[in-house]
Amino acid sequence: MSKVYHTETSQKLPQNLTNHAQIWAEIFQKVLKNHKTIGMLFLLFVIFSFAFVGYIFQSLNNTKSKLQVHFLDVGQGDAILIQVGNSNSMLIDSGPQNEKVISEIQKFKNIFDRNLNILLATHADADHIGSMKKVIEKFGFQRFTFSGLSSETKIFKDLMTSIGDTDLIAKLKEKNIHDTSPQMHQRLLTLTAGMSIVLDQQDNVHFDVLFPDFDFQIEAYQKCKNGMQNKNESSGQNKIKSKTISKTQKRNPCLKFLSTETNLNSVVGKLTFGSTSFILTGDAPIEVEDFIIKKYGERIHADVLKLGHHGSKTSTSPNFLNVVSPNFAVISAGIGNRYNHPHKIVLDNLNAFKEKDSNFRRTLRTDIDGTISFYSDAKNLTIKTSK
Ligand SMILES: [Zn+2]
């Protein structure tokens, strides 16, 4: 069955609301001329009316599109807000330390809903967890999910401290921001392939975890070891050259596959609602993509693919594009970022894929389009961008 994709380019108020605003402004000017106090009361009435109309408008919009996926414009990093109906929400990554994510989230939450249910950190890099601590302080959470990876960075250690901070939990409760369990181990959930996060039971909105996968670690480690052995045998050397890794890894560079390299443990998942779906990849590199293709085949087909690692050439192989076969590609990158993400090779691959696959519609980029929002009614998608 073919799908319908609606594209809208901005999130402006509807025209009829704008016209009403002009009429109210004119009436207010007339009243203010005659009576100052009545004028101020009138102003307050108008402000509350608009807040109420905005809330109703947003609620109606939410009812029509049960699932909303917002790729937030947070600069160089990833932050994806998933809203399910008016109740359940999930944030995948928080972007860098610039805290832009806070105001971005607030744009999609009405004044009566200031909670986040599930937080997911795809991996421990600063451009993914940089503002997570602030997010916790502002919105709280019920479950913090991650790849189980630990890191020595200050950002990661601070984040873990804030998850277990009982003072903060008490403060959040005072503000009626939920945080259901004081026990840290009950609030932390390590994700592995095969798990599924159910965001709405009735309508079966779910996030299936495709990665990390222990089989990959063993397989990749073994492959690397065999490769090293062959190399050493053919060159007659026992010395392993490496300039980028620790002493332990110098002795055995294949150890990076056993969970010391962060991108190699990035959480990858598929979000599904009805016949609409999204593949979300964190910073997963091509080795991980290859493993996922081998394990899941066409089950990873999706309408939307969030490219791995901000469009770096280390991710999004032509083969991965072919198997996912998306209608939309999303790249989360900052304007003029110092890594030159997205890479020209990846953009060329996307253009080549577009030539080949007539179902592919377009590539969207947060550095060009701002925040990119998808609204799903289980069958069709509507796309809005903030720029
Ligand atoms: Zn990243």
C-alpha cells in the first residue's frame, strides 16, 4: 500500500490565528486609550486566551498524529524527541553542552506537560550527552537507558551522579516532575539487541533495539585478532604499531571491539508505529551497519533513516542505504562544524541512491532545515521544518 507524505516547511501559526491576533491588538489599543486598569486586565485576558487556544490547537494536532519524532536543532550533536500522544515521551541524546535542547523540547511540550518518560543515551560522547544532566534537572525521567558503557569523561561521571542524586529527585518531586524510583539500579536500564521499549501498548508504538549486540563484539574481536595474526605472520613482525590507543590496547588493539570505543557501542534502534518507521543510529560506524544488515536483512527497511555519526564518511555505506531503503534521510549536524559533517562522499552516495530509488524523497539536515519534525498517524507522515 502506498503512503502519503505531506511536506510543510515551517511551524507558523495558522493564518486565521494570525488574523485574530491583529483584530485583538486593535481592540486592545482602543480600550487602553480610555481605561488603563481595564486595559491591563483585558491584556491579561487576551494572553490567557491565546495560551488556551495554543494548548487546544497543540492537543488537536497531537490527537491527529499519535507519534511525533522531532530531530532537534541543537548544533553539532544529536537530540531526538519522540512524543506519543499527549502522555508518553522519550529523548534520544541531548546534544552538546550548549543546553539548546531545553528550549527545543519546550517548543513541543505544552505548559501542562513538563515531563520526559524515557531518556536514552546512545553512547557517551559529549555531542550526545553534553546537556543530559540539564535535561534531568529540568524535566526528570522515569527510566534512563543506555548501552551500558562507562566512560572516564567528566561529563559522563557528572551525568551518572545526577541520575542517583537523591536531593535532585526530591526537588523534582516537589515540582511534580516524576521520577518513580529512588533506587539507582531500578532507574538505569542497559539496552541490548532484542529488547523493545513499548511507548504505547494500545497502538503498539515501540522502539526495537538492534544494537549493541554481544555477538558483534565477539565476531569483530575474533576477526581483528585473525587479521593481526595474518599480518604479523606475513611481515614476520611481532610488533604492533598504533599511535592512537592506550598501552593495553597497544598490546592488543582488537580490544576496542570489546567495548572501549564509544561509537562501536552506539545504540541503534527501529521505532515503529503502524506502517511508519524510523531507523535511528547514533554514531554507529559501517562495521556495525554491516553486522545489522547481516542479522536483520530487510527487516531494517524504514521510511526515515537518521544517518550515523552526523553524515561522517565512517557511516552510511551505500549497502546500508540500499537495505534500509528510506524515503527520507536525516542528518543532524551543526552549521559550519569543524568536522565538515556531513562528508561529501556521503552526500554523493545519497544522490546516487536517489537516482536509483524513485521512492526516495529528500535529505533533510538540521544545519540547513533547523528542527525536522515527522508526524505519523500510523499510515502517513507529515514533515515540518523550522527553517
Ligand atoms: Zn556524535
